[in-house]
Amino acid sequence: MSAAWTFGKVLDKAGRNGVTRENIMHIARSMNFTDSPFLLPGIRVQTGGDNQFPVTQEALQTWQNGASPPGWVVDKNIISAR
């Protein structure tokens, strides 16, 4: 779903008349999205230059029974996955 959502953003950015292989590849190689509903808050989808890996960040989650309500709690520290 995350890959499909990202490709949808690329197509939206290309617009109706910009859907060519060259333009899609250009947009895919220069992505910078922070609003993916499929990634943890603060994680960005970013490509550009030599960086062709769209997701290079991660955050730890821990299960906390004592939280209200109990559940997964995301660590606020975003770390590089590279």
C-alpha cells in the first residue's frame, strides 16, 4: 500500500499531461513527501542525487500496557537506517 500511495503521489505531481516515462522517472528520482499515511510520523519518502532509496529513516516502537490507552508508542527520535 505504501508503494502504491507513493506512486499515486508521483502521478499527481506529474499531472494529466505530464505522464511520460521521462517525467515519471524525473519525479520519482526527486521525491520529498512527509505525509504518507503508511509510515510512522516524521518519516519521509525522499530521493535525489545518489540517494535512490526512498525510505532511509526509522523509529522504534514499544508496546506499553501502562499507557492510556495501552498500545504501541512511537519513539520520537528518528534515526538513519543507512
